[in-house]
Amino acid sequence: MALIEPYVAAYGAFAVFVIIYFESLGAPLPGESLLVAVSAIAAHGDVNLVHALLAAFAGAVLGDSTGYAIGHFGGRPLLLRYGGYVKLTPERLGELERLFRSKGMWIVMGARFVAILRQLNGLIAGSVAMPWPHFLVANAIGAVAWVLVWGLGPYLAVDSFRTILRF
């Protein structure tokens, strides 16, 4: 986190957007840690929390949407060709597609809170042909919840802890 904090302090919401975008697209970056750090920095008044949280939301939705597009236009052939290396047979791919048709919105919303699934969320949804409107709604709802839990939650908790520590 010490590597990211100076960028957030220097570039503010833009740095938050870029980091969350690439994390949502699949890069192994620390999304939750970034949002907690942004909360702490905002509590000191060095970053505008509203701008940072809006940037995190936009980065999360656009990053996952980019992953969806990549999966939609090229993921299925790759899964059929190389899926066997990760034990994803055509039968299992069919099961995954059925699962996304019936529970895809819940999967996309919930995957936002699980580290590896968050990075692969859009790619998988696009690869298994989840309908775009369903993905976009679930992606936005999941992103709002995730940003509020990890970005606003710690910010509000800091004030609560300060009150508790005074007693």
C-alpha cells in the first residue's frame, strides 16, 4: 500500500480510477486496500472522498465492462480451446452458461467482494454470453455496494472510533 498512497495523495481521484479500472479488468491490484487508504487519507482532508468514491465506482464499472467486452468477443473460443488445462470441459462450460443464465446477476454482484472473482468477473460473464443489460445492472449494483463498504465504511468507522477513544 505504501507504493500506492503517494499516487493517491498526488493525483487523487484520477489515481483511484486508474487503479480500480485495471484491477477490475484483471490486474492483481489491491482494490479494497486502496479504498480503505483513500478513506483514511480523506479523513485527514487530503483527498475529496466523494470524488474518490465516484472515481472508484466509474473505474469498477468500466473495468468490468471492458472485461465483459473482451470475454464476449474472444473469450468463448479461448475457453473451448484452452479450458481443458483448468479442467473446464465443454460440458462444464455449458453448466457455467446455464448457471449464469439463471443466477448471473447474483454472481456478478457477489463476485465484486471476492478478490480473484472480482478480476475475472467481466471476462467470465462475457465469455458465457450473459446478456449485456443484465450484466451492466448487476455490475453497477455490485460496484456501488463494494465502493460504499470499502470506501465509505472505513471513513465512517474512523469517526466512530475517535468517539469511542475519547471515552
